[in-house]
Amino acid sequence: MIKKYYDKLFKEFCLADLSRFREGKVGLRWRTKAEVLSGKGQLICGNKICSSEDSLESLEVNFAYKEDGERKNALVKVVLCPLCKPKLRYQQDQEKKNLSSNRNVESKKL
């Protein structure tokens, strides 16, 4: 039972590489043993380059990965601070802005 819980710690939370968020590219990876023990990605912001511990929010995201040559999907948690959270949804927010601005332009033409 303890081993099962220990294994779950590695696969429940992920770390995110948000360095290329403006390009719509977000990298996710499992946490290492040292990161699990330090609390990175659970008690500390899960962005690779952030170490904030204040006002963290847990988000569930779909994580697609390959394991032993087999494609897998997992619903995982990413814990982010208020500064990093918008970076995760940056591309979707930009697309929504573009759609709404296109609708406003079309409605003005009519």
C-alpha cells in the first residue's frame, strides 16, 4: 500500500516547461524523486523556472506521452502560481481574442 502511494506521487503531478508558451508549446514531464521529496510541482510552482510557494492553484491537464513505444494519455495536475497560470492557457486565450475580434469586425460590416 505504501509503495502504491509512493508511485502515485510521481505520476499524479507534472512539471511544466512554459518557456515557449507564446509559440503555443508547453512541455510536461513527470517529477523526479528529488522533486517529489522537495515538493516541486505540488507545494512549489510546477513551472520549471519558478519557485513561488504563494497562492498556488492546481489545474488538470491532459498529458500525452509515450511509454515503451506505446502512446498514452493521462489526466494530471499541474500546480502553478498566479504569474505562471496564464502562460499555460496563453495560446487558447489568444485564439479566443482573435475569434471575438473577427466576429466584431463581421458584425460591423453587416
